Amino acid sequence: MNAGLVAYSQRLAHTLGTNEVFARLYGTARRTSGCHLDAWCPEARCTAQWGKHVRPDAYGRWTENGHSVDFFLEYDTGTETFDRVLAKLNGYAALAAATGISTPVLLLTSSARRETSLHGRLQLRAAQTSVPCATAVAGSNPEDAIWLPHDRREGRLRLAELADHWPPPAKEERP
């Protein structure tokens, strides 16, 4: 795609927003002891890896003071309907079933109003699919206490705190 097409692309805000999340995490990791951006996979790499089930905008792994959380990022600019956004959880549930790994999905929205509406709908949908999810509004530092898990109505968590909020399921012992 040439530069002119990218500059006028409807996806430009989406791409810039997604990249800003990881640029902020990388910047924090460079300035803050105990913080590391361990992985950052952009959309194309995610599609190549998990495209049979999901097409996240990005995948990341963040570590802060020994607490690590893997996550998929869905950057919501408000152009898709809530039904379409929530339907993506079916793919994440299918991926978890296929791999045995349930990775949180972080939905970053374009406004506080949109986040409130999405979070209300997400509570029921995430419980139905068993996919751990959290919402936040774009523009803040993604490592800060901006994330509202689907199973809470208040009490936002830091990105690293999500690791303890949704601990990985215990492995079943086999005879």
C-alpha cells in the first residue's frame, strides 16, 4: 500500500491507536524499573498465527514487578456495532478451546460513553463465552489503572493486575 493510500485510509486512526498503546508500553518499560514489554505482535502477525479463530488488532505480554499478563487488544474506534464487537468473543472462545489457553481480551474504546455501553453488554457476553475481558478508554497510559474487567462494575485495575484478577486455570492432573 503506498503512503497516499495509508494517509487517507479509514483504518489510519485504528492503526495509529493500536500502535500508540504499544509505543506507550514500550516507553514506560524503558523509563521504569521492573517493567517490560515482553511481546508485541501486530495485526498481520496475529492473523497469520490465529486467523483461523480470531483476528486481533494486536497481541502483547506486559510484565510489571514480576506480574505478567498476556492479552489480545481490540481497538474500538466506534465504527463497528456492539453486536459485531461482541461477536468476536466467539472466536476467542474457540481459540481458547483449541489451545487450552484463555487469554484476556482488552477492548480499548474511543469514548467513555461507548465504553460504558460496551461494558454493560460485555458482562453477559463474556460470562457466556468464558472469555476474560476488560474495557478502557483510549488516550490514557495502558499500564495504569484504566482497565475495568467484565466481571466488575467499578474498581479499575492496572494492566499487570489483570494477571492476578484472571489467574490461569489450574491444570488438571492426569492419572
